[in-house]
Amino acid sequence: METSIMTMDQARLQLLQLRDLVRDLEMIVNGGGPTKQLLETAPFLDLWQLENRYEKGLAGYAAGHPILGDQYVHTSQVWALSQRGRWARTFTRWYRLGDAIDEVVVKS
């Protein structure tokens, strides 16, 4: 008996997500970053921090997330993070970043 880790629909979705991720990572490696248009439609993550899990992810208050709406979220794995912490590319999507939680603590 053969067991499947994921359905064919799940595999197709993950393949599309991987293709998008590779395209975006190639753009970053070639000296680019997300376009203004990409970031305008990306969810906004405020009071964010990197999380130590089995993979690096982000946690923070999301605004405009296409699935989760406006709430505290834990993202998928982080693949790219701008040096100034203004955007991130996770496995599934771009994020515009507000203040990191440690920046707020220092500013207080």
C-alpha cells in the first residue's frame, strides 16, 4: 500500500509557490528586490520578530493578509530579509515590515 504525503492539488500548489520563490530569489540575487507594486499589495507586518523554530519564520501583527486578515500571525519560512528590515520574502509571499519588536523596546 502506497501512502502519500500530500495530495496532487497540494503538490501543484507547492510547486507554484516554489516557482514564485525561485523567481523572487533570483531577482534579489541579481541586485533587485521587490518592486513598489509588489510591496503595495503585500501584507504589512508590524512589531515583528524572527522566530526560532525548526525553520526561521516571522511573527507579528499582520494587516491585509489575504488569508488570515488582520491579526497576530506566524509566517512560513523566511528566505530573504532586507538589510534594513523593511521587507521579507517568506516561502509563500512578500511582506512589508514595520518596526521590529526590539526596535520598539529600544525606542521606549
